[in-house]
Amino acid sequence: MNPDVREVTVEQLDAARSTGTEVIDVRSPQEYAQGHVPGAVNVPLEELLAAPASAVPDGAHVVCQSGRRSAEAARALQQAGVAAVSVAGGTAAWIDSGREIEGGKQ
């Protein structure tokens, strides 16, 4: 857990997705193509950091592979005035929980 960035669990992410919350995957396009949370939009970390306020809507849940990059992205978004949270454990935790992914191998 990162004390200065709000984090949610994959269970909370799954519940938020059902209400239409935007999911932003900050991994590289190659990582994203290997498998991602269904419905997640790929905005690589470098692009997001270049223009955080324009890249992500308020309330977005940010995910990466393990949670490090998403915490960095969520922090940058919060500093830009965008309400965003990081998904603890990232895509790896999503997959480990048995949830389905889009793309890549199931």
C-alpha cells in the first residue's frame, strides 16, 4: 500500500466496473495486448504523465501489472486535480483472483 495514494482491491475494481467506472491500464501497449482487465483503456504511463488531466476522467481506476506504475499514475492524476485510485496488486492480482481478461491467453 502507498500511504499517499488511495488504493482499491481487485474486488472493489470489479464492483466499480459494473457501475461504469473507467479503468485505465498504464502498461505498455505490448503488455496490454498480452491480457488486460475487460474494458480497460490503454494509456501508457509516459503518455499519462505528459498530460494527466487530459488523459483520464474523474473517478478512474488505474491499473498496471503489480501496482507500482498505477500508484505513480494515480499520484500524478491527484496532483493534477483528477480523482483517481490505484488498483492494489494490479493485473496480476486480477488474474490471480480468477477473473477473466481480454486479449492474451486466458
